[in-house]
Amino acid sequence: MAELSPRLRQIVDALPLTPGLRVLEIGGGPGAAARAVAERLTGGGTILMIDRSATAIEQASNGSADLIAAGVLRLRRVAVEDFELEPGEPQYDLAFAVRVGALDGRHPVAGVAARARLAAALAPHGRLFIDGGDPLREVDLRSGS
């Protein structure tokens, strides 16, 4: 498995991961951060990585067979602004995104839809983190900040 870049390692280290969490990674690309998070989730925790790119999902799948087989990591091809929970899928405790234009202000129209979708996908206590802080900043979906 490829080593995380120093920047991704810093981001994963900054996430408030605890045993049993349900984590959503938005725009996970080839899956390096998702694998690192999956390896840290114990006690029944899981991570769903979403990405709009079929290539990214294929790369993540190819590098994550063991974690997928163990049921710790799942992948889904979907843009964040189109993301919906599947029937019976529980809400997520924590979501994070690195360089996702719909969440970092580069694509404000998509951002409105993305925030609404994430507000519905996160549990009432759920937290969203995006890059741009030191190294992350928390986004309050209720206030939009």
C-alpha cells in the first residue's frame, strides 16, 4: 500500500476518529486517505469513500481489496452534490473532504446542493471537515460557515 503524502497524513491525523465511527470521505480520489482512515477504525467503524470519477473509484477499489472484503471500506461513484443515503443506510458521524470544489468555495452553485446533501447524510451530531485550516477546518452545515 502506498505511503500517504505528508499533507494527507497530517489531515488524517487531525480527524477526530474514535472506535465505531461511520465516516464519509468526499472526493477520495485513488483512496489513500480512505485506506488510512479505515485502518484506524476499530470496533465496527466503517468508511464510505465517494468520488464523481469512475477512474478514481477503480483505482481505490484496486488498492483496497482487503479493506473492502473486511467490510470496513465501501466505495460509491457519485458527486457530492448528488449524494443521497441509500434506503436503510444509517447517517454518518463524520465527513471530510480535501480539495473538493463544491465545499471549498471554488464551485459555489454546486456547494449549495452539496451542503444540503451532507446535512441530510450526517447524523445530528455529525461533523464535516475540509482542508484549508491547520490542516482542517470544521464546517457548520447549519450556519454554512
